[in-house]
Amino acid sequence: ALANTFAINETTTLYVENTNENCTSERVAISITINTIPTVPVLTENTFCGAITINDITQNGWVWYNSADATEALANTFAINETTTLYVENTNNNCESERVAITITINSIPTTPTLTENTFCGAITINDITQNGWAWYNSADATEALANTFTISETTTLYVENTNENCASERVAITITINSIPTVPVLTENTFCG
């Protein structure tokens, strides 16, 4: 006979009989199915810019809850718009993983830059028009920001976004109009008879 401490860690068939003081039953086969426990969920990215939904971070089989002992799962459309701790477990057809706490950090998105004055006389640099946190680019999809010393000497469209330590605003196009400065008047005759 197998000991009561015999470990069953995979699906197997064992045989069992019942005994009392005088008799033994027929020995019968019993199939024991061992289902695998899913791996504990690990969220590799948990910091986001602006609100997200659970659908943005979940994986197949993950079930999210608002507490460690909640019995009702949150919908995948549940909005997360501030830093919060949620609880998630991984499920398969038969088993659940351990439920773990995951803190989701939501950082604020800066306001989109607005340039109140975009017409100038003569060349300027980005430093003349920028504000703290603004990053300027020469195209909508450029990855390298222009230096604040970049000179704008003719009418041009640049792209700017507002950044903070964690997030960037929408990148917007701003046309900078550069008007030419008229030539300084020169009086060729400045002596007159009176």
C-alpha cells in the first residue's frame, strides 16, 4: 500500500480498495488528474502617462480585483486614472495562481504647448520662444530635439511638445513667421539751405 504522504504531482491512475476488520473490497482504478497551476502574473511595465484601462495591461488568463480578497473581478474596461494598487491572478481552465498586488503608477500628461506670439522681426532662436519643459523638433516624428540655440531665420514650421519628468504632451506643429527687418534709413543729403 502507498503511504498517505505519497505525493501525486502529475495525472496518474492509482488503485484503491476498502478494508474493514474482516474483509477487503474489490480493488478499483481511479484516475487522478493534476492540473498545472498558472504562473503568477508579472507586469513588466507598471508606469503610464495618463489614464489606462485594464485591457491595456492584461494578458490572457489574468483576472484583476480591487482587493486581495475580492470575489468579483474588475471588467477589462475598468479605468485606472490615478496611481493605485490592484490585485491580479492568472487562471486556466481549472486552477488559479496566487493573487498578487501590483501598483499601477499613473503620471500626469503635461498640457499641450501654445505659443501666444509666433510672428517676429528678424531671426530668433528657440530659446527666445520656449518655455520650461518644451522640446522642439524639425518634424512630427523626429526623435532628436533641437538645441535651444537653434536659429530660426525664415518662416518655418517646427514641432513642439511639453515634457515633465515622466511624460510628454501631444506634439503640435507651430509655424514661426519671420518678417524681414527693413533696412536702416540712410539720409544721403543732410545739409540744406534755409
